[in-house]
Amino acid sequence: MTSLRRFRIIHTMETKKVVIELTVKMIIEVPKDWDEDSINFYLNESSHCLEAEVFQLAREVGFDEEKNPSLCSICHRAKGIYIQDANEENIENLRYA
């Protein structure tokens, strides 16, 4: 049970949806001759999907849905910041497919 869920059980509170940005630091391998622009293009503008990096990160921190369903060991690699209160467009565009 997450600490927020535990808190909700103990205390009744109203909630709202917000947009946050998560930044995660990790090491990946790319071709040796790629420069910063090539890497940024590959990660953000090409047809490449970051799914492989997300799965790599999950493996590196020992995530296993059945044996170890916690991602607590990601905390030293990640940072989250508030972007804005979520509006209908955000909710539609950022929901899980």
C-alpha cells in the first residue's frame, strides 16, 4: 500500500489531478560516433520509443511485478516537478493507452 493511499485511509481529503514531469538518470548505449544532437534526436524526435529504456530501468532497479513490486530503489535516480493543474486536454492526451 502506498503512503498516499495509507494517508487517504486515515485522513479524508479531496484530491486533484496535476501534470508532473519525471526526470530519470540512467546509462544507455549508443553508437560511438553519435554526438549530443544525434542522441537527443534518437531519444526524442525519431521513431524510437523509450519503452526499451523504461524496461531497462525497471530491470536495473529490480522491479518484478510479482516478486518485488516496489520501485523505491529508483528514488536516487529520479526527480519529479509540478508542471500545472491538469485540464481536460492533459487528461485526454496523457492517459494510458
